[in-house]
Amino acid sequence: MFWDKKIETLKPAELQALQLKRLKKTLHLASNVEFYRDRLSGAGIKPSDIRTLEDIQKLPFTKKQDLRDGYPFGFFAVPLKEVVRIHTTSGTTGKPTVVGYTRKDLDSWAGLIARNMTMIGVTDNDVFQNMVNYGMFTGGLGFHYGAEMIGMTVIPSATGNTKRQIEMINDFGVTTIHCTPSYAMHLSEVAEETGVTFKTLKTGIFGAEPWSETLRSTLESRLGVTAYDSYGLSELFGPGVAFECPERDGLHIWHDSYLVEIIDPKTGEQLADGERGELVVTPLVKEAMPLLRYRTGDVTMLMEDGCLCGRSKKIARITGRSDDMLVIRGINVFPSQIEHVLLKIPEVGNQFMVYVDRINHLDEMTVEVEINREFFSGELADLAKIQKKVVKELHDVLELRTTVKLVEPGSLPRFEGKSKRVIDRRGEIF
């Protein structure tokens, strides 16, 4: 169950030599990016100063805000004509984070997905239904091309129309599915309500949002699959950065392609194996958009070596965030995004609250916002018009359906210290 056994099972000394070689190449590429030229020069660092892997600690961190500030193409290290695809991720304001790919990047990304899926026993005999967003987010196309590289029969069903999704699973003899764990739960409920069982399903790949071992057991029971966790970020190609093997005890991160650190999110200091902190990643094979010490915001830890599958060190499943980002149905949402939208709408004020609930196993977000006194007439028709406008503006930026409740001026809580505008009522994720 290896896609590239030699690379996946490199001995520590060989792996470190490869990592150092690729790190130096990444530094060379990054020197084409003005942001990195300025940062490295300001810190008095030359590429020749990086002689060992430990020297990576001399390099400055890259944060998501840096990428936003570089909108749209400020972090591209190659001419635009060499960028053959662009994806975006949600930003904290109206502008998204832009990610570019060369042809080699796309091949590398598909290869990582092929490794992941081969690792769990998926082959060219499988029929794969990909039930995630095929738009500007990376989840859909990443898995699509990786599955095709393996030779699987791929059904790009994308999201929505659950009854049709269920039909296709049974009509086409689907053996492997990929979606968010919350959608998988919804799928199982709709199937149960309609009396449908899945006779061909064997494997479920779930990611893009945190989920518990309890939910894993429930999905396996309801869908009749073996469930695997998938982890990735668009800035690091997309899905495929780390994945569970059949042991399902932590996720293998592909160390030939990603140099991994765990840091204290407050001090920036590296932590030892077994200590939880923020995941920092330097991708080693990206051409269009190389990154140095990218702070993911995800909380995890490096686990001890010695997995029975023969592959290298793993990270633990993601347990939280070091920032205020929410994950709603697989989409990243920052409260500052919501604030940015509301501040542009004159009919509403700048006081708002966000409530996140899980209803019928799907995440639902409700935004309560005060009406601007100037527009507060109390007429139902006027209120409905304002509400519709706010819903549309939020959807255009977040690409997410939200419920909007308009409330009277002065009725929402005020905060003297740090505001707490988000109430996540999902509690334990199943």
C-alpha cells in the first residue's frame, strides 16, 4: 500500500539530506518574492546562512495576514504566464488569499493525494465520489486529480442535492467517498429516513473541519465505511498535507515535501515532540508560491516515530486553533470578515453577535446585528428588505449561507475589554 515506497520510507539521514537540499532551493525561489527579500535582508540573513535544518529557526515566520497584504500576486515567485491555476481562500476582509500553481505544482499535489489514498488501500479498482466544493476552494480539484492519477473512476458530484448523491452512490457502485464529516452525517440521516442502505461503500475520507473519535464510530456504523482523517491548507497546495494510515493513530505528514515545526504560539519558540502548539510548515516542493515558516494557526503536536506502517513521524489530529477562525461546513470564517461586511451596510450598526449551532448534524451560523437608528422604522417590509441585503452581502464574501436576525439599536451587549462576538454552541463535535 505504497504509492512511492522509496520516498515514503526514507531513512532519517536520507530524509534530512533531501529536506535540506529542498529547503535551500525553496529559499532561492523565495528570493524572487519582494516580501521575502525585504524580510531576509532586514533580518540580516543570506540564503548561505542556512547550512543545517536547525538553521530554519533563523528565518522569519510568514502569517496569513502577510499573504492577504500581498493580494493578488505579491507572493508569486514565477511569472504569471507560468501559473496555470489559481485558487483562493477566504480572507478576513473582502479580499481573499490567492494561491497559484505551476504545472509541476499540480503534478506534485496530485501525487501527494495519490500517496494518501494508496496508503489506505484505495486502488484503480475503486469508484470515487467527491462530494466537496469544486469552486475556488481547493478541496474538490485536489482530490479529483489525485484520484485520477491512481486510475480510479471519479464522480465529481460536488456539494448539495443529497438525495441525488445517495442515488449515485448506489447506481454507480461507489466504494470511496470524500466530504466533510458533518455532511457525511447528514448524508447518513437522509439515507436512513428514505430507507436506503449502501451496499458498495468501503472507505470514507473526511476533512476540512475538526471531528471526534465519537463521530468516526458513528459514521462507520451508519455508512458502513472505514473512516479516515484528511488535513491540508490551500496555502500548502490544499488537502493532502497529512493523512491517516490504516493504524489511524495520528496523521502522516509528508516530510519530503513539508518541513514541520511545532511552536509556542505566544513566544514563537520551538516545542519538543509530544508538546502541543501551533503547526508551522515550510513547503519544500512548491514553485509558484514558496512559503517560509508558514504559521497555520492549527494546534497539534509531533508524535513519536515508530508507526507500524513504516512511514515517518506523524502529527496528532488537530485539536483547535490558535486564532479566532471558525470552520463552518468546511469553510474558514473569521469574525473580522463579518464585521467588514456589516460596516459597509449603512442600514445596520457595528454591533453584532455570531452564534454557531449544529442542526441536523450540519453547522448553521446566525448573525444578530443591530439596525441603525436612522433606518429603524419598525415596518416589516423595510426590515425584510434590510435583512435580505445583509444575507446577500455576507454570502458574497463568505460563500456561505447564514441566518440574519435584525435587532433593535442598543440591544446587543457592549464590551469594555476584549469583545466576545462569537458564541460557538456546537460543543463537543459529536
